[in-house]
Amino acid sequence: MRAATAEAFVRSPGYWVTVLRRFARDPVAVGAAMVVLGLILMAVFAPWLAPQDPLQGMTLKRLRPPGTDGHPLGTDELGRDMLSRLIHGARISLFMGIVPVFTALVAGAAIGIVAGYAGGWTNTVLMRTMDVFFAFPSVLLAVALAGALGPGILNSIIALTLVFVPPIARVAESVTTGVRSRDYVEAAKASGAGALTIIRKHVLGNVLGPIFVYAMSLIAVCMILASGLSFLGLGVKPPMPDWGLMLNTLRTAIYTQPLLCALPGVMIFITSISFNIMTDGLRSAMDIKA
């Protein structure tokens, strides 16, 4: 009973209040979280924040440098306003970074928890199947899957989801294996509780936190991979504003307008580093032994 009480604290509201307080004491992590929140708000309110239509261009105004009248960040190779395209590009870039990871979180967590709790041949079959994907680097696997499925947002999401299911499943299996041997789980088994009941009441609450934090750390990687697919022509199709695609279309102007070409890359860097710092702060806040 004491063991169950000691372990149950991670599911209590007091635990999460402590996590939030510890997170709030980290100014760097809080700053990164504010940047992420700002990017999300920018993506949500893009139609109202963008000064111009991101798809409408004018050939006579192509490749104008930052600071041009009416175009604070200049124009792209087709004369479209860069500021408007960067703002609208946040929608697709964040969508392509978040949706595959959380889709993989659901699938990978389910596979890992079942494998970790069941053990035996079930664990062997499921985890060895996941290990097959680890034979390929994530970048190569994403390119291969996207190339096989064809360009497009949906196909890119499917390819990226398949890339991130195995690592999430491995973390979920490792955490679940550790929880499975705890006294309160053994007591639940001895009392006659079924496997689904034990997983729902005693396992999920103790494993979802670490799995979720790990999945959060993959968002930045997913955004970079999605941008890479768009850069290679395997992701978002023109003329949709996407930071990776913008890097691709502006690469020919790198010698004439280098600052203009760097803007999408700067947005990708700021977003990815902010997600990484925020996730590291959250991981530290959840480590109650720290």
C-alpha cells in the first residue's frame, strides 16, 4: 500500500503544480516557451497579421531587399511579400512538425506499452519489428518513404509519422518495463485485476509523462525533416508558403540577396531551438530528484 501511495503521487495534481513551479523558475525555458507560444499565435492569426496576400506576386518587384517600401522583409523570386509568406509559412511548418509527432506518439506509445507490459514473445515480435526501422537513418528513411509515396502534405505526414513511431515505441517499452515490476502492479495482479485495468489505472499515469516529454523533443527534429523534404521537392507543393520550400525556391538568389535567402532558415532555427530548450526545461522540471 505504501508503494502504491508513493508511486501514485506522479498522477496527483500536486505533482504537476510542482512541475509548473520548477519550470517557471527556469528563465531560459520560460523564454523559449514564450517564443513557441508566439509562433503558434502567429500561425493561428496569420490571415490577420500578414500585411499582404502571400500568394500574390509581381514580377517587377521580384527579389527586393529587406527594408523596401511596402515590403519590410523584401520580396521573393516571384515578387511576393516575404513577411506575409513567413507568417503564413509558420502554419504549415508547425503543422508538419507537430502532427506527425503526436500521431506517432499515439501509435508508438500503444506499441511500446503493450510490448513492455506483456513481455515475452509479444515484446520480441513488436520491438524487433521496430528495430528494423532503426537500421536506416531517420533522414534517409523519411526521404525514401516520401519519395515512394510522392510529394504532398498528407504523404509527408505519413512518412514522418512512420519515422518517429519506432523511437517513441522504444522509450515507451523501456519505461513500461520498469513500471511493470513495481509492487503496486504486482498487488493489482494478485487481486485479480485484468491487464487492461492494470494498464489503465496503474501504468498509464506513470509512463505517459516521460513518453510525452520525449515526443516533445522530437518536434524540432520533425520540423527540420519536413523542411528538408520540402527543400527536396518531396513535401509541400508550390505555391504554398512553407519555410523549407522557400529555402529551395530562393537558393538561386543566394549570391545576389543572401539575407533574403537566409530568412526562412532563421525561422526554422529559432523554432527548433525554442522547442528544444523548452523541452529540456520541462524534462528537468519533471525530474523531482534534481
